[in-house]
Amino acid sequence: MEVTDFVDEGLGHSSYLVDLGDGSALVVDPPRFPDVHLRTAGERGLRIAWTADTHSHADYISGGPELAARGARFVAPREGHLETPHVPIDPGTEVVLAPGRVLHAIATPGHTPEHLAYLLEEDGVPVALFSGGSLMVGTVGRTDLLGAAQAEPLARRLFQALRREIAVLPDDLAVYPTHGAGSFCSAPGASARTTTIGRERATNPLFSITDEDEFVHQLLAGFGTFPTYFGRLPEINRRGPRLYGDLPALPPLDTAHVEDLIDRGAVVIDARPISAYATGHIPGSLSIELRPVFASWLGWLVDPETPLVFVLDVDQDRAALVRACLDIGYEHLEGELAGGIDAWRATKDPLATTPLVEPDAKIDGTLIDVRQRNEYAAAHIAGAVNVELGALVDADLPEDHLSVMCGHGERAMTAASVLERRGRTGVTVLRGGPDDRAAATEDALVTTA
């Protein structure tokens, strides 16, 4: 039985296409636009007959409804109370997918209350576990997505599920998680995408814990912050998202139209490389460079009901940008500035600039490190103040000159644009990260226990 994985590096999300051996296929936890799954299935002469969600996702919009609209049977946990057409199943349910191919639903609450893992058998032999947000490579799913009050009770339910349902499975059983490296849905883990029960038994520090209290303590201590959009996507997935069919195009907008949209509350997202943004950008625009993690930062910093206008370079991938926005439920995509920043430069007031300096630049004032708390704790420049990028909009900051840094420069440039929108001027962005700064200067690199 062939399993093909599809990875969204930015969201840390994996989905799977399973050849069921009779010309049909199953897709597990598909993204909103499962076009690559459909194309791959078509190239292999397969018909996607089934699609299954392990839980109601917080980090992306499910493609289950889209595949269901194209004829697949959509399987999902009954306790998720989905309003979109689906086949509701309970723990213990067996779904016959094809002759000799049976999907067993296993109760694995924790990451979400209704969470199911799916054990796939071929002629009575277990061949794959689709573990969703329960067991992952080197870690397990976080249990605080419903708030701090639910984090510990769900952690205890996850511990029991892992011990009773997952730890008893064969060591050589292949495990295909939905979340992994780069996902805010997991506690910190390893970089590999798939694993086996035996490998996790031997190497996963959380999976190897046999004391419930110790498991809960270790799991909860490892949680960092997660994007604000996580709070609304489960309900969108429960109700069922808008179906687009094909990925829509990004309309071109002339400068007058863009200016009018800005006057009416639109936010300009400048997705160009940070070096281009630094040398000239529309005043008040938000720098979020188009790269794999684009969606996470858009979802963290911008209200989903805000109309969005984009500035791009000629060679950037418009389809990738639209997909990233719609994957996390940002539907109000007004279009892009036709002619790019040169069109604005030719017809409007002078562009704003942001100094982008080398790691050895002299710093006057306060150095703000906008990385996540765990990154800062692992290594940072002595004297740098940690304010996570996601918290910068409302943070109390020193009144002196601000320089910002992250690990490479992209998040720092986003931070500078957030500060510009707050009215701060003269903010400096450092290229590189703490290692680069320490190597180029006499500034000490320190850790926080």
C-alpha cells in the first residue's frame, strides 16, 4: 500500500494520499486546496473516493469539504459536530475503504477533545497509523488550543490515550502525523515528518514517560505562544468553509484604487524581499516577505476581516500568496498594486524607507529581539529585550531609538513595519541573528535558563 505525503513547510502540515489498491484512494487531513492531491491521483489513475480529518483544525482550513464536493466520502469525528456534509464516526468505528482495506478510528483526545487517530489495516495487518495531532515525530500535540483552563485536563486525556491506544501498537508500524516541524500545533519536536511506533518509543521524550503527572508537567512547560488566528479556524472548519473549486487570481489595482482602499481601511501587505522593502515602501504598509511562513505571520498580525492589498515583485508567485491567505481563512483579497512599487513611486508621495544594517552596526538605544521566547532563551545578545513579534502591536516599549533583530531579518523587518504603523520612526533592522551579531562584534551571546 503506497502512502504519499504532501508537506506545507510553512504551516508544518502534512497530508497523505493513500493508494487503496483497487483504483481508489484515501486522502488524510487535506489542505483547503487539494489540487496537488487530485493531480497526483489522476497521474496514477486513482479516484479519490475517501477523505478523512483527524480533528477540527486550528492552523488551516480543511480540504475535506472540497474533496467531498468532488465526490469523495468525507469522514470526520462525530464529536466535532461538523455542519458540512460528512460521514460522522465514533471511536471504535471501522470503515471499509476497499476490499481488504479497513480504517479503524482510535480515540486520542488531547490536542482537541474530539481527536481521532486512524489505524489502516491491509488484509487484517496494521500498515499505517495516521496520528493527526496526537503522536508526532519526537513530540506530541499541544493541548492548550482551547485555553489555559483546558490544557491540563486535555494533557491528562492525551497521556491516557497514548498509553492505552498507541503504545500497544507494533514497533514497526509506520506513523504519519499531520503536524510536525514548523507547526505551532505541536510541542517542540524533531525535523523528520514520518516515523514508527518503535522509533518514538525509543527516542520521543514525552512518549516514553510512564508517569502521568510528569508527562503533564513536561508537556505544559514546553508550550510557546501560537498565532491568534488559531482561535477562529476550528469554528470555520466546523461550519464548513466557502468552496472555491479553483484557486482564484489576484486582481491588478491601479494606484488610485489602492489609495482609495487604504482610505477605507485596507492594509497594504508588502510581500517583497526585505531588502526591497527597506529601500522604499508605501508608508504604513506591513512587511511580510512571501516565504513558507507567510501565512502564520499574516494570521498573527492582521484582522481577518480587513481588506488586503499586496505589493509584489514581478517574479514572485501570486498563486502561492493567494493560497497562503485562503488556507488560513483570509478571504478579503482586494488585489495587488499593478506595476508594483515603481507605479506608486511614479505617481504618489515619496516612499518610506527602513534602515537595514549589517550585524556589526553600532546600536544606539534599545535592541529588541522579536523571536519566540524559546528561541530567545536558547541564545540571545546580552542586553537585548525580548518582545515576541506577535505581541509587538500592543507592547509597552522604551521611548528611545529602537533596533530590532530576529534570526535572519525577515521577522525584524515585519516588526519595524508594525512599529512604523504605531508611529515610531527611525527604527533600524539588523540583518542576521544573534550568532551573526556575536561573531561580528564584542557583544556577548547568553542563554536564559
